[in-house]
Amino acid sequence: MSWIAIGALALVGIAIPLAMMAVSALLRPAVPEQSKSTTYESGEIPTGSGHVQLNIQYYMVALLFVVFDIETVMIFPWAVMYRSALEAGTPLSQALLPMLIFVGILVVGLVWAWRIGAVEWTTSLRAATQKTERQNT
Amino acid sequence: MVPVEYYLLLSSGLFCIGLFGILTRRNALYFLMSVELMLNAANINLVAFSFYWGNLTGQTFALFAIALAAAEVAVGIGIILALYRNFGDVDVMQAATMRW
Amino acid sequence: MSLLQIEPTSWLFALSSLGPTVVLVLSALAVLAIDSLSPDARSNTRLAATAAAGTLIALGITVWYLLAGTGQPATGGAISLFSGAIVVDGMGLFFTAIFTSVAALVVVASYDYLEDDANPAAFYSLLLFATTAMSLMAVANSLATVFISLEMASLPSYALVAYLKTNRGSVEAGLKYFLIGAVSAAVFAFGISLVYAATGSLLLPDIATAIGDVTDLAGILGVGILMVAGGFLFKTASVPFHFWAPEAYEGAPAPVSAFLSSASKAAGFAVAFRVFAEAFMPALDVAVDWGLLFGILAVVTMVLGNFAAATQTNVKRMLAYSSIGHAGYALIGLAAVTAGAGANNATVMGAAMAHLLVYGFMNTGAFLFIAMIERWGVGRTFEDYAGIGRKAPMASMAMAVFMFSLAGLPLFGGFFSKYFLFLGAINAGFWWLAAVGAVTSALSLYYYSRVVKALWLEEPTGNLDALDSKPTGLYAAVIVAGVITVLLLPGFGPVIETAEAAAAAVFA
């Protein structure tokens, strides 16, 4: 029975904004003007295109984020049951050691990626010249 | 309680949407998203039937499936980046120097 | 054996039972650690030596366990670890021996291939991680571990195929391998979820018992089994999921092609044998007759692979199609185990396992010979190979051995493995599979002998001066593979006995 109330609420919730938009569309005068259709930039006049090509190195950041994100997925269930497992008498070698091995493997990988320069923000020649140009103007 | 057949319907629908995306899209990034849909269809089944059977096997496996899906995307994006550098496009049909 | 005196639930026991896997993962991490310590003074030799030592130690431990009877009926049967998710038995060890020996050959051969490479540590560690995952695939006893290890083996493989980042062929091959691999992984995962839906378990023995009680969800179970089969067909490059194989093998660096077409294929069969023999046997009557499906696919795979190989002009592509054909031969082993005739099942499956072992050596050797040709920069077609036998007699002799052995001539190891496989299929009542296999083998002799003819009988067409350089690692790997292929003819008895005993233990 409680579902009926929720359904009614949803119907009313959809109907109110629809009705408001319909009423205002009937009442308002139509004055087409170019400045109305431009992007709102807090009063500034918009310049350039909205399609900006981002630096490809942001992908590297995204990849690293994914790696750590997934690490949390694996650690989270372990963290939830860690205390109760210890209280139930599970030895540390079975409760803590596997997670240490897991994190240890990830650390080896991360250290290696760091040492070969995968996480460094390389400044290409083009980016460097653009930077100096901007400073000069 | 929602009957268990509904979960099967939902997951099959999701799986078919993903399959449709793979068959129709030529952009490699859309392809990756479609594969994610298909994997998540499997996850829905696993979690729903984990509840139905009353054991946690399905839920645990779903966690691993999520992790593997993310790892797959990481490798995939790496390959797509290399594709873009070599062919100047992320259209999967562009790369056809060898015949099928 | 000291190994069995340790308390069977302790961590040490689990680690020592999984000895080969542990050694492989440690050596992969060691490669990364060595490279992290000295990224500026990078030494290809040191990294290759670490990787080769890792694979050889793992191979040594595997052979030792096989001989000592670890996990086999002689010492108390299969060792079950982690609540039954992993089972170390003779079959797992047998397949691990294949993976580690192929990996060792490929590592040694890659040493020359990566001489000018900027970052060899990535290559070796990816290779070792893939081998680790394959050794887990061989012992996986739950659909969860099967899926995880299969993906763990696939992900480094994608990166390895696309390893030459600036080579368009390599990147294209990697992309196609990845796209089809990702789809088949999704299909595989969905299949597993459907099997779980119908049976409520992921452990293979539990699935087998639960299948009997499946009533209204039998259709779901059937679809699930078909989807799981699709995942295996991708991994083993069988019809209808074969079309990535020619592209990936042709575009990938040749050592990687060798690794994928031998070890990765064997790993796919390792899980397929275990999953279908242990879990899905009762489903034959309830849900879907997968035996007939694999029989038909075996025929189509053998015919398609061998006929397509006969029309190729590029030698590497020809080998790629021939490797599809060989997947068809191994599929006979999977189809014929459904005959239900007790001991015959183990005989057929054991013969397929032995064939995969012999195939591992001869096919790896053949692809490594291609790697040597690629390094010399001679060319890719049959015409370019003309007259190489005069300049490089040792390697060309080894290549002739691989070719005749792949065709199944009764001089080399490849003869007995095919013979036992076809004989087993006939005894199990699948004479039509054996007939197609024999006919396609005869056809394969045509295109394999073209390579030998070009190498030895034809006059050189181009300039062969590049052949004066002798890449040591590649030479050593090719010669070792050739010697083992020859030695497997007299030494086939112990191999087939081990394989059949391991297969019998799975059915017991």
C-alpha cells in the first residue's frame, strides 16, 4: 500500500515542473535574440570552441587512479572483517600476511613505474614554447 | 521480494545492449564501454543469485570481476593510445593493414 | 617426501604445493626490482638471466613434483587448497611443465630480439606474469579462479602483442586481439554467472553434483555452458573465435607469437579439460550435448585451419593457420571424452595432453626460427626463404625437423602424439574425428614441405649477407627445441604414460 503513496508523489513531482513550463510557455512573449543562445560564462563573452583536446598525459593520471581504486575494492572487504577474524582466533599469518603480500606486489609495480618515469609529467617541446609565448604576451 | 526471473531479464537486456554497441560502434572507446556493460550484466546475475542461493560466492566473485574489468580497461586504453599515435584515429576499422 | 609431512592447512604447505607458480611470480617481481634499482644502467643480460633462471627453476620444480608423485594417486591424490578453489594434481603439473618450458625457450630467444630495446624489463615481466597466470589456470578448480587466472593470462598477452609501440602491424594485432579478447571475456563472465544462477556454486565438483537437481533452470544452464565454451574457444583459437589468431600472430613480435600459439593455447585446453570433465559431465543429459558441439567444431577447425594455411604466401601467417588446425586436433580430445566409456576417456584426454606437449616444443621452435629470420631482415614469404639452408644449415635443419614433426611424419615426436590421439578417438567411437584428422594431416604435409623445399632445394633469390650474424640466444633456443622434438620420438613412452595417468586421476 505504501507503494501507492510513493507513486502518487512521483506523479505529482513530475507534473508540477511540467505544468510550470507549459504555463510560462503560453504566457511569455517570444523575443528571439542571439545573446540568449550563447554559453553563459558568468557575464564574460565566451571565446574559442568547447571541444578542447586535453593533454594525453591525463590518461596516465586516470590509469593510476584506476589502479588505486581497484586496490581499495580488494582491501575494503578485508578491512571490514579483519577485527572479527582476529577476535575469532585467526592467526596473523592468515589474517594480515596475505594482505601484506598483496600490497607488497602492488608496491613493487608502483616503484618500478616510478623509476622508469611513467608517473612524471614530461614537458614536450611544444608545450614549453607555448608556455613562454604566453608569458611574453 | 522481486522474483529472480526479473534479474535474469534485466541482466540479459543489459548484456544485449552491450553486444549491440559492440556490433554497431566503430569508435574504440564506445567499444570499451559496451564491454563494461556486458561485464556488469554478469555482475547483476552474480549478486542477485548470491542472494537467491544464500551464499556469498557470487558477491565475492563480482568484486573480482569489477577489478578485472578495470584492469582490462587500463590495458585497453594503453593499446588505443598506441593505435591513435600510429593511425591518427580511434576507429577500429582504420587499422586494417593486414587482411582479415 | 618431506613436503607431505607439513601440516596440510598451513601457508607453507600451500606455497610449496604451488611451488612453480610462486617461483614464477617471484622472478617476475625480481625482474622489476632489479630494473628499479638501476634504471639508468639497464642490463638486458641481467634481466634475461633472471627471467630464464625463474622459468627453469619453475620447470625443475614441476618435473620434480611430477616424478615424486605430488598430488597424484601414488602419494594420496590431489592436493586441495584454499577451500577447494585450487587443486594441485598430475594434470596441473603436466600442463605447468609445458608452460614453463615454452616460457624458458621464449625468454632465451627474446634476449637477442630485445638487444636494442629501450625497456626489456617490461617484456620479461609481462611474459613471466602471463606464465604465472597460466600455471594457475592449470590448477584452477573453481569457475572463479578459472576466470581470474584466464584474465590474468590474457592482459599481459595483449600488451605483449602490441609491444612494438611504433610498429603499425604490432599495434593493429594487439588491438584486434584485445577487442576479441575483451568480448569473449565478457561472454565468459556472463556464462559463469548463468551457471552460478542455475547451480548456486562455482566450485567444479559442487557444480557437477548440483546439475542433477537443476530442473526449471536447465535452459539457463545450457546457455551458460555454451558461453563458457565460447571463452575457451577464444583462448585456444578455435572456430568460431579463431579470427584474431592470424592477425595477432602475424603482427606480434615472433617470440610472442611463439608464446601465445603454444603456451596460451595449451593453457586454454588445460582449463577446458578440467572444467568440462569435472563440472559439466552430468550436463550432457540435462542441458546441452557439448560433446557433439566440440566434435563438430573440431572438424571445422581442422579443415579451416589446414586449408587456409595451404593458401598462404607469408610463412608466419601460414604457421598461424596451422596453429588453428592443431587446436582442432586437441579439440578431438575434448569431444571424445563424452563417449562415457570409462578408461577410454582418460586415454583420449591423455593423448591430447601429450600432443599439446609435443606441439609446445615444435611450434615454439618454428616461430622462433621466424624470429631469427625477422632479425636478419630477409623477408616474410616462401620465396624469400629460398636458399637459407646453405647459409644457416643448423637452424634450417631444426626448422625442417619442426615442419615434418608438425605434419606428423613418423620420424619425429609429432607422429606418436597424433597417432595416439587418433587411435584414442577411434576406440572411443569417434572414428569420423580421427578420419578428418588424418586427412587434414596429409594435407598439412603439402604446405609444411613447401618451407623445407624453399630452405634447402631452391636457389637464393635475394642477398643473404645478413645471415652472417649469429644471434646466440635465438640459435640456442631453436636448437634445443629441435633436439627435444627429435628426442620425444624415443622418449614418448613416459610422456604418454604420465599424461594418461594424470587424465585418469581427473576422471576417477
